Amino acid sequence: MEGSVPRFPRYPLIGVPQHVMQRGNNLQPTFFAADDFRYYLECLKEAATNLTPISLFRGQRSGCPLHLGGIRQ
């Protein structure tokens, strides 16, 4: 994409609250049906439990972006 700037790598901060935002490309919707969102939450729960030790403490779905708060342990 012309004019785009690459992002710096993100490093996990153990024990520090993190804000994560999930959104579609160009602010397009990410979830098109309630089943899409439920499946996303199931995958997120599995990943937080089995793959990466993280405690999710906040979530908000307001239109396009999904906001999550969590602490990596």
C-alpha cells in the first residue's frame, strides 16, 4: 500500500494492562452475524486459556471496533 508506514514490533509486557482493538480493514465490519462474533469469542477464550496466559478483564463491542483489556501473566 502506497504511503503506509510499517509498525514497530510489539513486545509483551508481563503484568501490565493492555488495550487491544480489533477492527476491519478501512473500518469495515469485522463480524457480519451473531454467530461470527460468538465463534470469535470462543477462539479468544481458547487462546487466552491454552496458548497465551492472559487474563481478559474488559470487553466492549461498539459498532465496528471491538475493544479488549487484559493482562499477560
